[in-house]
Amino acid sequence: MTETTRRPRISHVPRSAREAAFRLITAVLIEGRMLFEADGVLEGLAPPDRARAQRLANDTLRHLARADHVLAAYLGKVPPAPVLAVLRLATVEICLGGDAHGVVNEAVALVAAMKIGGTYKGLANAVLRRVATDGPAIWDIAPPAYLPDWLRGPLVAAWGGAAVRGIEAAIITPPPIDLTAKGDPAELALAVGGTLLPTGSVRLDPGAQVSALPGYAEGAFWVQDAAAALPARLLAPQPGERVLDLCAAPGGKTMQLAAMGADVTALDLSGPRMRRVTENLTRTGLSAQVIVGDALTHQGQYDAVLLDAPCSATGTLRRHPDLPHVRQADAIADLIALQARMLDHALTLLVPGGRLVFCTCSLLPDEGEAQVAAALTRHPGLRVLPADISGVESVWHSPTGGLRLRPDHWADRGGIDGFFMIALQNG
């Protein structure tokens, strides 16, 4: 559905979770920003309203195509983008079981508050009342959501149509919350009422309030997808080894490495994100040298390096449904070139016989398998180490020697983020 782009005209401070969700949606669909770049609109809301606004925005972005299918039955002409954003938000909430009366009333009020509201208030009221009556039945028979063509085509070529349909099914489902334990994961699972996964992460149902869990204030755990917890385990640092965590923010891998006893240096270009790493280290009682700097110019010698390189982040779609609406294919070529430069520089930071884990949270082979194949050609002395991690599925092992995870894996357990990772050793 194509919409006319206009910026919404409403008060700066949101008065409710729905208004905040509307602001988040327009930031993505109209301004081309990621949700985390627009989270300032949540300031001033109580924690439950903040959580609800984020859930409403994520639900809407996950089900945008389905909402458009419902609205197409009632819209003769597509309204301006801010009005359409309200209609989409309200349609998703209604069709997912929200209180239709309250949803419609507030949606109409949001449209009325816009500069163009006088023209579209009646339309919003009429359309949403029909959605409240008949929309859920149309929703139930709507065609499945598809990834955008720029992403779907390469993924079908890489993994096949059936796998991509599984990925698409996974990314419209709210993901569970995974925790990494500072100590014994089995004890953590028992304490928080979670499920211990085969790889050692602890899984909670979606929507759990993490800060209220026993052990949070004491730093017994941190939030980290089960896939993101594997690269540090693949690196397997020994106590006292000098380890560099390149592109370290938000710090989950840094804390893992420190908890394993490594002498960790964490480096990232973002000052604000590294302040968050420092805060998390303080909460968990772990230590690492935290540096704000450029991975391409950093110097030093390390026993091991973990490079979680900047990438398209397409493996995190189930947690970031805004991504397909902001990322574009033409930006990926620059990321691939940057990854190659970072990998080459990271190898210069290793002592002889040192180990490097290269990983990306991407579903695209160009940012994983192909990237490593090219590096092995550029560096003849480089060799692939076995990906020996307990609990991983055999299907995750890549022919390259690394691990390839996709969101359709572990479908019966709630899925897992997409990742590629591989351990390398220099001569």
C-alpha cells in the first residue's frame, strides 16, 4: 500500500502508549529511522506504558501487510502517511484482540489532533468501525507476510523457498527473552522460572519484566539471544588470556568473556553504547577495559579476538521488525567491504597462533560464508578451527566449518536469531 508522505502534527510528549506507538511507527515508515533511534518519544511514560507502546509498534510493523490487506477492503483511496499509520496501528490492535471501542476512539482522536485531521477524522472513524466489525475475519484469511523483494530474493537463492517461508513465519511471532547466566545457567533457570536451552541460555516467555526477576539487581544474568551467546563460547577463552572484543556494544559478549576469566578489552566506536557496557559490567560485578575507538585503527596484541562485525542485521528481524522498512540493498555492499577491512585488521592484532572468531547477525552468505572464503584466499596461513560447542544442532554446522543459524531453527522452542560465526587461527 503506497501512502503520501507527510509528517504528523501532534503534541511532542505522547499522552498514552498508543500515541507513543504511533510516533514510533511514523519514525520508521515516514522518517526512515530505526525504532531505537526514536525511543526518545517514550520519555515521560510509566514503564508499563513504555513496554506497551513498544509492543504495539512492533506488532504493527510485524503485521503491516496483513493490516493493509484488511484496510484495502474499506479504503477507496490511500490516505496520507500519518493517517494511514494510525489506521494500521488500530487495525493490528483490533485484529489481535484489543478492545475495539477504546482503540477506535483513541485512533480517531490521534487523527483529529493532526493538522490535516479535519479532513480525515470522519474517514478514520468510519473505516475503523468497519474494521472492528468485520476486520478480524478478513485478517484470519489474509495471505502470509513476505519479506521485501531486496531481501527475499537473495535468501531464497541461498536457503530455498521452504526455509524462507519458515523465516517469514518466525519473524511475525514475538520472540522469547533469552538470558545468559553469570554463573550456573541451571540454577538461573530454576530461580527465574525459565527453560534451560541445550546451548546453555535460559529462555523466558515474551513480555517478561527482566528488571523484576530475582538476581537482576545482583547481576546474576543479562539479556542476550541464544544465538548471540554462541560466538564467545566458540572462542572459548582460557583464564588470563588477553581477549579483544571488537564492536563490543551492547556488551553481552564482553560480559561472557569476562565471566570466563579472560583479560578483556572491549572496543566500540559509540560512546553512548559503551557507557551502557560499563553500566552492565558494574551491575554484574565483572571487569573489562572499555575503550571508545575505531576498530580499524586500534593497535595491540591479543591471544584472541572476537569480531562481531557491522552488518545488515537481517538475522535479528524477529526482534527488529522495523529493519526491512529502513534497510536497503544498496547499503549492504558498503557493509561487506567494511567487514573485510575489519577482518584483515583484526588478524594483525593476534599473536602467532592466536584465534579469531568472526561473526555477523546476518542471513546473507555475502556477510558470512563468502566473506570468510575470501579472507582465507587473502591469508593463506589462516585455518578454520572446529566449531565444537555443546548443544548446537547438527543442521547448524556450515560446510565452511562455522555455524549458520536461521530464525526458522528451533521453531518448536520459539526460534533463534540468524547468525553466522566461525573460528579462525593464524599461522
